[in-house]
Amino acid sequence: MKEEYPILPMEEMIAAYEADFIDEPRHVLSFTLVACMPKMKKWILEYAVTYSKQNGEEVQEAVIGKIFSDPEKGMAGYYLMRHLWANGMNDEVDYTIVRPIAYLQSYNLLLMSKAPGKIIRDWMYETDQAVEAAYQVAIWLKQLHGVPLMPIKQLRRTRADVDFTRLITELTKVVPEKEAAFQSLVNQLMLHPVTASRDNLSMLHGDFHIKNVFWDEHKVTAIDFDHHFIGDPAWDVAYHACQIQLSAFYKKGDFHFFQPAVNMLMDTYLTGIPESEHASFLIRLCQCRSRSLFESLHYELCVCKTGALDIVDPFLQECELSLQGSAF
């Protein structure tokens, strides 16, 4: 059955938009829906907004709306974005986030600006600047991880406390002959919990995917903070590196096709960490990568149900290499 697009009150959206620009008053002339699509229990909407400045100049911009099925997740993401915006990741800097315009609680609707540029995945495949893009992403991550912590309510499991029992059970239903291999890998993962000292905890993006970061050669802008949490910054670095490698595997047949970009990402990020801590950080990166790969295998076979059983052995091999410290 086709999902029906929810009807939203245009007047309330216009009022919320104008209220967020109180320091630079904008009078909205039109607020027009131009695209909508359901996505993973959410609706993603795009609006064309035309407004006039105080001097009468008319300007048009794109605004994105996200309707959440989980109101707590939507509100939590909005408050984190406001925190980041207030702590230096705003439109006055080059390493930033989309502007969180408003959260209309009655409709579980987050309104935000549209990120400029192309996603990092496109920089990898459509240009010769994959390494430079990785450098810019690493700088963005260092900015995020330097933002003061804010109190957050733990609403769900995160990458730091994944339910391995469920993953094994569901994977075994798809590939029963690999149950022992799955269990063996998870036993090793459980022996190596990824933890950082209290002094090294950071605000984490939580889903720092190559499709959630935009670059236009002037600004690096991230979106989608639905999975944020406080934890070891190694999670975000390893997850992004892993997503580059996964994309390379699916499109090029080689996890390490974009290895120069992965090396740049990690080397640049490490410049912000005391040299005495590099070895420990790299170990945690490898452990995080192994966990991310195992989650990705589950996602492909049990969530997307691709039936691509030929990926099981390469994934498990890469997981083992990660645990041996040979991930990157």
C-alpha cells in the first residue's frame, strides 16, 4: 500500500521559518513543496522558499523538512543541532551543519536548510579529489569532536552497544552454515569493547556516512544527526572510513580501492591527537571497523535482503583483519 504524504499547515511553517531569522528579518512570499519521499520510517520534503529582506531584495532558497515517526528521536536530533550551531558550527564557518530552523512538535517535523555541494560519495566517483575530500571531512570531524558535551537522553542502542545476539540470530537464518563463524567473530568483538576515557568522550554524529556529508570546495556540511551519541571519537572516524571501503567493495570489487583517501582521513584526524595516544586510537579504530563491517553485513542480508551471499566470506575476512590490526 502506498504511503500517503502528510498534509502540513503552511502558515505554521512560514511562521517558524520567519521566527528563526529574527536578527535578519525575512518576510516569506512563498513556501512551495517541490519534492517529497518516504525514507526509513520518515518523510523527506523539499520546499522552495522565496522571501524578501528588509531592503526589499527577493531571495530564494531550499528548505528541507523531515517528518519523524519517532518524536523523541526527532526532538533529540534538533536539540543537538541547535547545540552545535550555537557552539561554532554555523553559517559563519567552513565546517558546519545545516541550519536547524525549527521543530514543529505537533507534526514531528524538523525544518532545516539544504546542504550545499555534492555528497562525498560523488566526490569519490565523479572527480579526482577523493583524497582532498577526505582531508576536509577529517577537519570537519575534529570540529565536531571539539564541541562541548551536552546532556543527552539515551533513547536507543547505538553503535557502541549493538545487540550482537540479534545480529547473529538473524544472519544465521539467512546463512545457517556460517553460524559458527558469526559466533566466533562476535566472541572476539566482545573481548575488545571500544571505550574511551571520560576525558576523551565526544559528541558523535553516529551515522557519518559518505552520503551524509557535503562539500562544495568552500564548506563542508553534515546532515542527519538521528543516531548521535556521546562516546569514543574513534567510532565516527572508523565508520566513515568503513563506508568509503564498503562503497569501493560494491562498486570496484576491492575494499581498499580508495585507500589513499582513507589514509588521508585518518592521518589528518590523528594530527589533533597526542602522539603518545596514536597507537591506542588506531587499535580502537580497527575494532570499530570490524564492528561496522559486521553490522553492514547484517544490513545487506537481513534488512535489505539482497540475497548477496557471496559477500559473506570477504566481509568476515575483513573483520578478522581488523581485529588483527590490519584494517587500514
